[in-house]
Amino acid sequence: MSRLLLVTGDPAYDSRFRQAVQGRLPGEVQTVLGTALPATPDELLGRSVGELPTVVVLGPGLDLHDALHLGGVFDIQRPEVALILVVPPDMSLAVAAMRAGFRDVLDLDADADGILATLSRVLDAAESRRRVLPHGGPATGVLPAVPAAPRDDSRTIVVTSPKGGVGKTTVATNLAVGLGRIAPMNTVIVDLDVQFGDVAAALRLAPEHSLTEAVTGPAVDDALVLKTFLTVHPASIYALCTPANPAEGELVGGAQVAHLLEQLSGQFQYVVVDTAPGMGEHALAALEAATDVVFLTGMDVPGVRGLRKQMDLLGEIDLVPPSAQVVVNAADRNSGLSVQDIEATIRASVDLVVPRSRLAPYATNRGEPLLLHAPKDKAARQLQTLIDSFAPDRPTPRRGLRRKALVRS
């Protein structure tokens, strides 16, 4: 479990810091209030209680010269502990801190999301650094690239449908936001509609990096570098979005998607994948890596028949994991179809019905998932049921034992 130690002479900053990370990062925060810094790392670490902190943040109210000196000593004596220096927005101070041995700098005026993003980045780097340092001791050379290592608790959840316009992105983004509450900063959503994906718009994000960069650059060989290409959302999740230029999507192949998902599953508890309509190479690569699949359909005849064909095909090539679920989205009693009609056509039980909601398109247009915009909405409540099915304490669903769902008006 990651632990943070904040050293500051400013009680107000301590309060702001704690509000920014409370419930959004795993582990605990300890604070040492005071303006005097000890001369050695062990003296400072001795002021904390319990296990060794993963990250030490030197906040405002400290002597800058003493802080820079201590940072240099930490880098030599305690390289397994990452240091962050809180500084005013001054590039020369940032450069001095990095030269002294600080892992990162945090803008004194950063808001809660800025604090969270910096801490998440440094915590990830610190945990990886601890794994490769011998016995947590001083470094003996250049750190090797961090490979993707499998996690026993990781789940890759693919949201798929043969047809467009059924709400895959809406379901996937709400699913990721909900799972972010279960595993804050341990959930990532990947947009695999490589040319026309809308995850960035649905989450109102302006990503600096895209999927193309993540699968063609240095991140390919280092899972730690890969995290720097992700965008942090205020709901305590990461997102990997498609490039702004659809032509760049041609640079992403199925093998690259498979490698990417393997890397992410080694870093995150939940990997939510939003796919393009149909059965292209990206969707197939995602389904091959999936531990869970959410099959999505609307209440229209072409969509339901398409889902049956998709499920039959995936069954023939053995790409349907045991924990697949069928979800009917935007259900309407006046569509002319019933849930029983859908089940008869696809020859499988429907696990969940999400009713049509007037607030859903409004929330999407605002770039705010329905779960955040209107959590009491009837559709949001059903989406929460889907999210709850992936909670760690819930048994893995098995096909053939599901109760038939009913349309709720």
C-alpha cells in the first residue's frame, strides 16, 4: 500500500493536500508540520510512523536551500523513496529541483486534480523503482525498462457491439467512472475506435497524447513510460484516447493492441475497452485479451440479429470468456420488441436492461458521464448494477445461471 509523507510549515497547505488525495489514492497520508529540515533522510523518515513512505513531499514553509540539499542526499542514500518539491511556478526552481534529485515538482498553486496527477505519476514510478532496486537499497546502475507483469486481480472488460449507435461509449465511460470508485487511480479506459472514437469527448478531456503514440513510441518497451501517455480524469481514472487525426488510426494494428492491453493489465486492476462497431482486428485483439465482455444491443431487429451473428462467430472461434454479459441499452416498451424476443433470437439470457433516459444524451453532450451528472436517474441506477457486478467481492458470473431481466419504465 502506497504511503505519502508531507513535510510542510503551512497547515493550510496540509489541509488542501489532504482534501486533494482523500479517497482518490490508495494508502495513507502522514504530515510532519515544521519549518526545520533534518540533515539526513533517515532523520526525516524517523518522524513518520509505521512503514517507510513511498513518496515524501516537501511542501511550502521550508527553506528552499535546505530542501534542495536534502533532495540530493535522498537520491544517494534512499533512492527507493521518491521526493517531490512544492514550488511556485518558476522554471529555474523546477530545474534546480530535478538536478538535486527530486523525482518531480508540484506547482504551489495546483488544484486538486493537478496534485492528484503529479502524485499518481510519482507513485507509479516509485513503486516500479522499488521493484528493480536490490533489496530497496541504493541503485547500482541504469534502471532497466519495466516490463508488463501480470496481476492476479486485473480484469480487462471489453464493451462490444456489431452495430454503431447503441451506446458503447456511454456504457464504457460510465463503467470506467464507476470502477474508478472501487479502484481509484487503478482503472483505465482505452478507446479502440481508432479513427472516430469519442471517449475524449464523452469525458470532456483534452489529451496531450493519444493511442497512436502509446503503441508506436518508447512506451512499447516500458509499462512505466506508458503511464505518461495516459490522461487523468477527475473521477480518479486514466484514459487512453484516439488521435485527433483519423488518418493516424491506420498506424495501430491488432498486434499492437494486444501488447498494449497486456501492458495495461499489468498496471491496473480494471482495463475498460471501448471498441468500434463490428469485428475488426482491434476488436478481435481486445476480445482475445478480455477477461470479461459486455455485449451491447438496442431494441431493434437489425441490432439484435447482428448481436446473434457476433456471438455465434465468437463462439465458433472460442473468444467468448465465461464472464460475458448481455446488456440491452436504451430499452423502450414501445419499440415493438420484448426482452424475451431478444433472448429467443440470441439464444442467451439478457443480464441487464438499461432503460431509455432523456438525461443520457444531455449528459453525453456535456462531456459528463450520466453516473456523475444524474446518479439517481433510472438508467444510471442500472449502470451502477453493471458496475457492481465487477466488484472484487462479487462472484464471477457464469452463463446459463442468469435470471431474465425485465424492462423498467
